[in-house]
Amino acid sequence: MKKNIRDCVAAIREKTDFVPRVALTLGSGLGQYAAQVRVVCEIPYQELAPYGFPVSTAPGHEGRFIFGYVGETPVVCMKGRVHLYEGYDTEQVVMPVRVMRALGAEILFLSNASGGINPAYPVGSLVLLSDHISSFVRNPLIGPNDPEDGVRFPDMSCAYDGQLRALVKEAAKACGIDLYEGVYVQLTGPSFESPAEIRMLGRLGADMVGMSTVVEVIAARHLGMRVACVSLISNLAAGISENPLTSEEVEEAGREAEPRFSALVTRAISMMRSDAE
Ligand code: HPA
């Protein structure tokens, strides 16, 4: 484990001995999710900045870890995360995942917003990731490998855990929510894609496109975490929609989907109580 990760963990351990089972990133559509958590402790990222922890450049973007319970499941939520397009390198973007793993989290549950490429996805739908395409971003594992963390060449053939996917589908059914399944591709952004890029990505096998997640998933799999991710289709990707894309549209879709998205996440995480789930 790298020194900066150890330092962050030591700083957190001075405040709480809470051991999370699930690490949850709150993307667009889950921005208010912290209200669903029985909070035990909160730590602003700012307090970890001296150890190299990335703090978002967006003004008024108060990032913090929230420790608590969803049902009986101990979780650590990331409220706010940094993106490659802010200028952080891949290593910094995955640092929070490594810290949450070192605090004890065994499962990484990610949420994000994406543009729909698959014409079967209506705006506002929720899609469970079955696989990803990482080829357009720098791999977070480039550099020396510590064998204590994981193997040099980690397998990505089952990046999204089969058992967890079955569990999330069951949770969606119980909540009466339609859940699609598909392949996510991460690009760096910050510009949205051109229509020609979307046609290319569709031909390569992508069902949806976004600016986050895949680098975190690779880092988490390297560390032996089990991973699940649900994406909110906040807009139709460029050229599929006739309208120009705006970040306001993405945020509006997030607000509209929040009750459904929250219900699904709460049900799914409550079911992740033990290895026997
Ligand atoms: N493209 C990339 N990232 C996104 C999009 C999109 O259309 N929508 C939400 N995040």
C-alpha cells in the first residue's frame, strides 16, 4: 500500500473506527442520497488534502466521506468525486477507492450519469453495467505494482460481479423499477462527444457513454473488491438526440430520477449485509 493511502487511513482512523462493508459513490441522481444514511461520522475531503487526497475544483462542491448504515449494512459514501476532466491524473482519481478499500470495504457500488447510445434506452432509465470499455482513458495501474495490493495483470473478464448483478436486479424487481443492462464506455470529457464519435462508440459495442467510473472499477478489481454499477441515462448521446447537450439536462434528469434511484440503491445495499447475500 502506498504511503499516501496509509496516511489518509491513519487520519480517518483518528476520527472513527467504523469499518464499512460497501463503498458507495454518489453520482448524478444520488446527490442527496446522504439523507438516506444513518450517519455515524463525516469527514470532509479537505481534511485529507495534506496527504494528497483529491479535492474537487468545482466551487461550492463540498466533498466528503459519510460513514453510516443503509439498513443494517455499514457503508462509506463518497459525496462528490473528482474527474479526469478537472485535470487530475488517473492515480489521483482512483485514490478514494484505494482509501475505502483500506478502511475495509469489500464491495464498490458506483453510480453515474451517462448518455444513452443504445436506442432501446429511454431518457431517465437505469442501466446496470455488464461490462465496460476502458480503451480511451489511461489505465490507473500503470506504474510499479505492489503485489500486496494485487496482481500485475488483473483479469477484467468479470469486472462486474455476477452475484451482485443478480442482487441488484432482484432489488429492482422488488421496487418495481425497470432495469436495463449494458456496456459503458468512459471518455475523459469535458466536451460531450460528437455525433461521429457516438456512431464509432456504438459500433465498438458501447451502450452508454460517460466521463467517470471505469478507472475506479479497474483499481477496485485490482484490490480484489467486488463491483456493481448503475448508470442513469440522463440524455440521449450526441446525434441520437436532435437537441444540443447541456449539463443542465443531465442535472434535471438526475433530480427526476432521484426517488427511483435512491429506492433501488437502498434496497440493493440492504441486501448486501453479508457474504451470504
Ligand atoms: N456523454 C458523456 N458523459 C455524459 C453524458 C454524455 O452524453 N451524459 C452524462 N454524462
